[in-house]
Amino acid sequence: MTTVQRRRGVALSALIASSALMLAACGAPGSGNAGNAETVTQDQIDEALSTPTTIDFWSWVPDIQNQIDMFEELHPEITVKLSNQGGATAQYQKLRAAAKSGDVPDVVQIEYSFLPSFTLTGTVLDLTPYGAADLAEDFAPSAWGVVSTDDAVWGLPQDLGPTGQLYRTDIFEAAGVEVPTTWDEYATAAAAIKEKTGSYISDLPGNSFSPILALLWQSGARPFGYDGDKTVTIDLESEEVTRVIEYWDDLIQRDLVDTAPQLDDNWYQSIAGGRYASWLAAAWGPVFLQGTASDTSGLWQATPMPQWDAAKPASGNQGGSAIAVTADSDAKIVAAEFAKFLTTNSDATESLATEQFIFPSLTETLESPAVRDQELEFYAGQKVNAVFADISETVAADWQWLPYNDYASSSFKETLGAAITEKGDLMAALEEWKDELVSYGEAQGFTVVTE
């Protein structure tokens, strides 16, 4: 038995116990939601907001009490109790446990990539009867695409992570190369930077699948699909997937990009010390970087990712989350109105963007001069938000996530991610990852379609 087979056997044995719950949820699509409920009227909303009510809200966003205070000032009869459960992963574990006990919060923050796992089990409420579907045009299409299906809205988009390129002007100048606008130029620049400065052009980590998935998203690949019921799709053999994996495999084998884990102490030191000339970062990256590499202030700029086809700009998301209402909330109307406020109120979303640096998904806020024109000293006064706001318009809206994203992430780290880190055979590891995703999906009772 191979290491991969042993690992798969252990993982399936450990997780098979959850199959019954997942199958039960799959057998009754939309169970636990209000998809068939009558539309809530404005009179009902007004009555709910004028009735003394306390709702519980779970979120990890820094200082989000500021926006809660705004809501409570508008609706003095409503109290919102905030709880930080220790970050996304810890919160999901606690939310699943709370859903089983019935003692759930009313409103929760859930990353887009994990939302399907909570729609599958009926944990979150379909917000369509609460007027959410009317808000579709208010958000960036890529954000709306991952919170909604044809007939349901499972949360309202709070933030986005469109991917761009942050680069060190001094390192590029020392290497005598222009900032690449295509992937061919990127490979050429990577060789020149390594030869003339000793730096890597960037780092492709194996400890997280967000960076490689953003690259696949940009390439036009759609590796995952989910019909909201019993069928998932795994497509990791398309031309769009292959060109990305082969491209980065080539750079890795030529030692032109690093493969160190990202966002740990070593990576912080590397990016601050000039080991990397650029970072293919999400829209949350610019502010994160200026706190990590403060001594390099004024040496960084932001620009779009290199392109496969410069005439058809494209990008992919890394991160982003929705504000969802739980199906077992005792105050669904108030909870839905609070979710709307956090995601559509211009004062709330603008302050989140300019003070807490949560990159907005609301179109009005993306276009707001207060957001777009904000100049960052770390980037030599560049209007970085404007760069990423424009990038967000190039992110396709038809991306889907698997309803077992937590397993997909851990399996990636042990297959393709491990091969990236160890500079192994990426195509062979990609096949291993696909096999594990298919086997796990079938063990959980899904019909798995491979393309």
C-alpha cells in the first residue's frame, strides 16, 4: 500500500461517519432553509426592527464592532452580540457543533469556499424571501456568483480577494527588466532577476491552495462544480489546468521561483529581506504587506497579474467571505436586515474598506472616491485600491467550490502542495489529488463526474 493509499484510507475512515448527515441533507435539497417561504413584507421588517431583540453574530473581522454600533444606532431596539470564535477554521468547527445542538448564532461570517458545506447541511438560510435576490446587481459578479444559485441566495458578499501583482521596483530595476504583463514575460523576468540579483521573482507555496486556484481561475479552468444536491464535478485534466501546472512546474524545476510556505515567520522575513521581487497577492495583500515589510516602504507598486492573453484580461480570487443567516435563528428577519446592512450600507462598507482594510464587494463602494483615491505611502502614494477594483472586474463569475472544501484543502497539501514544496512531479501529484477528491466524494455519497 502506498503512502497516498494509506493516507486516503485513514482520511476516509475518519470522515465516513459524516456521510449519513451529508446524505440526509443531500436527500432533501434546501432542507432547513426558507426557500419556499413567502416574501417578507416591509411591514414585517419594520415590526421586527422595532421589537426589542438580541441577535448573536460570529465574525473574525477586526473592529467590526464599529459597524455593529452603526446598525444599533439606526435600530435602537436591536442588540447585536459579537463573538470572535478564533478565526475561520475554529469558527466552522464550532458552527457545525452548534448546528447539531441547535444552539446556533443568528448571523455568521463564512468564507465563500466553505459556504457550500453549510448549504449542504441546511445550516444557513436561503435569503431570497428576505429580499436578497433584489441585491444581485449591487455586488461584483464574481462575489455574487459564489453566494447564489439559480433559485437561492445563501449569504451576502462582504469582501473580495481579486489577485494582482505587488512588486519591488528596486529589484526589477537592478535586474534591468520591465514588470511582466504576460506569462511569457514573467518567465523571462524570473530568469533575469535570479541571475542579476539572486532574488526569486516570487514564491508559489504548497501550504495553501488559494494561490494555485487563483491561477487556475485566471486561466479559465473550472476544477470544481457542485449542483447543490448530489452531484459534484472534478475537472483537473483540462487544457487550462494543464498549462498552469506545466508552466509553474517548469519555473520550479529551473529554480526560478521559490516554493516555501507562505504567511509564516520565514516567509515574512524573506519578503521583507528582498528574497522575493514580487508577490501574486489578493486585494487584502497590500495592507498586510506594509505591516510585514515596513522597512521597504516606498519600494513597492501594484499592477495586474501577468496574462495568458493580454487582449482578454483575467484574474482569480483568493479569499473573501459572506454574511449568512442561520436556518435555526429565532430572529431571521432582524438577522437578515443586519446582514444587508453590513454588506450594502455605504457608510458601513466604506469604513470597513478605508479603516479596517476589508476589500469591498459592493460595487458602490468599489467605485467610491474615498476608496479608490486612497493613497498609500508604502506604495509611494499609489492608489492601490483603484488597481484592485479594476482587477475585480476581470474575475469570472462562474467559479464554484466543492461542498467538502476542507477535505479538498487538506488533500491538496498532501499531494500537489507537497510536490510544489518538494519540487517534485507536479502533474503526477495533480493526478493524485484528483483521485483523492473523487474517492472522498463518492465515499460521502455524491455522484462524482470527472471531465
